[in-house]
Amino acid sequence: MKPGIHPAYGPVVFRDKAADYAFLTRSTATSDKTVTWEDGNTYPVIDVEISSASHPFHTGTARVLDTAGRVERFERRYGGTQ
């Protein structure tokens, strides 16, 4: 690898505030915010919208779609079947 052209690769905490879940990993992502981790060290923290703790695929809590209402709306809009 050429020196000086790659971003710094170090420990970062990714935090999902919706699920109150955080994990420490290594990444090239950076942040100005910091957090004190369980080991007593301070790491940069990146807040994410969704993680494995809050994603419907991983939690098994998928949203139910109103398919009947969608069909009726389609029929009203396009005339339905004859």
C-alpha cells in the first residue's frame, strides 16, 4: 500500500438511539462526537438511523401493509375491473 493516501482506520462506536444499542468496531468513518465506552476509553461515535437491533428483518416485527385499502384505492383511481 502507498503511504499517505488511505484514510485512518481505527475504532469507532456506532450507536442506534432508537433501539438503545451501540457496538464498537473499526472503520474509516470519522465523527466529532465522542463517547466513553465500557472499557473506559473515549471513541468517536456515529449515530445511525437503523441497525440490526431495530431493523424489521432482524427483529421479526415487520410492518403490516393495508393491502385491501390499496386495492380499493387502485380500483377507484383506474376504474376497477369490468
